[in-house]
Amino acid sequence: MNKKELNFILKQGEGQFIEFKEGFDKYIAKEMVAFANVQGGKIFLGITDQKEARGINITNSLKSQIQDVARNCDPSIKIKMEEFDNILIIEVEEGTNKPYTCSNGFYLRNGPNSQKLTRDEILDFSIEEGRISFDEQICNKFDYPTDFDLLKLKEYLQLTKLINNLSTENLLINLKVAKKIKDEIKFNNAGVLFFAKEPEKFFMTSKVVCVDYQTNEKVNILDKKIFDEGIIRNIQNSINYVNKHIDVLFEIKAARRREIPQYPLEAYREAIVNAVMHRDYFQKSGEVTIEVFRNKITISNPGGLVKWLKPEDFGKISSPRNQLIAELLSKTELVEKLGTGINRMKKAMANAGLPELLFSFNSFFSITLLDVTKGQGRDVPENVPENVPEDRKSLIITEIKNNSKITIPELALILKVNEKTIKRDIEKLKFKGIIKRVGPDKGGHWEMVKHK
């Protein structure tokens, strides 16, 4: 500290990182914890609220008192002290073990003020700092064995390839999804999300929403599904949904046909697992959403990057919001190795000759996969016959003439394409006035309007 720096601070006044005090008083602990709970700050002893530098008598006894105050905070707070012109400057470091409290409560620095937190604010702050984890909290509403689904546990074990010689209760305890409390088996939230018969009975946040759009805009919905069958089935169903709704091109070489999916399976599988694993389950608004557009896929989940992970470290280190959920998934074949998913997605897209992934870290975390057209519209590769779409439409018309009650899944099976492609062709035929639908999807039938 020098005279020039001190004058600048006096001119600026108190703020997010600066607190003036005329002398040592009982409120100094409040200021320490308030700074430690955010990004740190400095307390200037010997300066009045009117920015007058009066100075104080600095002694070893005073310094010892100040160290005792910092040490008696819970947890202890690290400080440094510096003297300049009879001003004692106490530098409070940002804490690494938040939240910090003193005898008067929890405080948070907000501008020039140190605000006391309410109970709910303390809870929210602890969640944000990762001190309270959703997946490890006991779910008292869950009744074992009434609400427990043994089949889901068996399905999970098949995915893990674990050899189990334990009783069901001991297995659940060893998986860390349950505890024995007063001779009762109590499930935590992770256990409920994985192994409850009806997860939606306990959490509004357990579902995954999948939507298929006709274009690259959120306008015409071709198909929508909501999955709420537990974490494992939700992931599997979502992967199958994308498989069903993305395009497949056919490369024909030497009388052999090779299927080329619009996006590599590894990329969107990892993105789906990532969204379910890392969503903020405390945040009740919003769902894990998988949106399949004409030339892109966006997979998003409530909760941006966790506060303790810096953006520059994203994709380099594993820092899960839901440690237990991540651990349970890492035991299955759905996850190869924690902390490597982002790099595997990037590699899969690059190997497929597709654009780089797009990431967004706001209140929602999202990953967007673009196809070969960079999300703008598909070009037909040179080695794919250009008359394939017209041939397919002719075949659709023929099949409808032969069976007016034929379904879209049946057409997709016969023509060896996915249902999304059939739906798009059907929409074009309806728009051109060639066919029309009479009656509902179930129980209705097709009619030819005119034939070109």
C-alpha cells in the first residue's frame, strides 16, 4: 500500500471489496465472514464512514485480537494484515470451505453492505456452493419396499456387469442409495431417481422431454414424448428416441449399402447422459429436454456450470453437481469414464466430419450438435442417388393404395428408413394434395386425393 493507492481507495469509498471502520469493534467478525463467503475483500481500520483517515493505535495486542476473531469464525478464516500511516489493513481471502459464520450468524457481502442471511438463503447458498447435494439427501416420503422397483435394480445390475452375492437390502446400502436408520431402510434421492416404481410421485424434476420438430424452428412438432421411468430407462428411451428421429443416409459402394446416421451415436448418447447426470434437481422449473430439429439436435438441462468449476476447466476435469448419481452411472456401460465425455463427443463429431459442438452455460446447460450443413439444411452427398426421395414417395403411395390403414412405423419398416423421414414425406404428400388422413391417428385411414 502507498499514499497514491490509499487516496484512490478513499475517493472510491466502500464497496463490494472495501470496508471502512473507525476502529476495532465487535462487528469485525461479521465483515470477515461476509468477505470470506464471496470473493474476499479488505477491512481498513482507522478510516471513518465519511472517508476520513484518522488512523488508530496499532499494537501487537490488537493484531492478536484480530487473529483470534478470524480463528473463531466457523470455519476459521485466513487473513493478512498490513500497516500504512496508522491504518491497519486486514485482507480477507475468499474462503475455500464456504459457508462461513460467526457468533452473530451468516453474512454475505453485497455491495457496500454485509447482509445477514435468512435460513432459506443459507440453504440456497450452501446448495450453490456444493455443500448440500440433492442426490445424497434422504427422501422420507419414499417407503421401502412399497415404492421400490426390484426390476429396475436388476436392469441396473445388468448394465454394470457386477456380480452380486448380497441381499437386496445390503446391495442397496453398498450402492450408497439407502441407509439403515432405526431398523428401517431409508432411500436417498439418488436411490429414488434410479429405483422407484414411480419417480414422479416424489420429484417433478425426474422427467425427460423429447421433441421432434419439422424444421430448424420451434414451430411444427412432429412428435413429442415425456419419459419418467427412472434415470436408466429415461436415458435409454431418450437415446432410442433420437435414433428413431434422425436421418439416415445410405452410401452405396460395390453393390453394398452402408447406413450413415445424421449424427454419431456416441456424441448424442454422451450428451443425454451428461444432461441427466448434471441437471440441477433442486431447480423445479424446467426439464431435461432433447430437441431434434431438421439439421441439429439441442440437449439441455436446468442448471448451468457448477459454481466451483471455471469455464476454462470445462471438459478437462470432472466436477459433478450430483456426485452419487455420477458414481452410479459410471458403473454402467452408459458411461466409459467420468470426466472424458465432452472430449469423446468432440472426437466423435470430428471423426464424422461434422461441425464443432456448441455449448451454452446460462441458467441452463445446453449442447447443440450440428449436421454436415452446420444446421442450415442438408445437402445430398454425391454418392447418394438423388432420385431416392422420389422413389420413396412413390413407394409410400403404393403401400397406401394396398393398405389404407398402414401406419407410419410400418412404412418405416418396409422402406428401411426412420419414422421421422416417413413423417416428413407424408407431410409433403398431404401438402401437395396427393393423400389425406381421415380420422384419428389410431383407427383412422389414408385416402388418395389425386395421383400424379
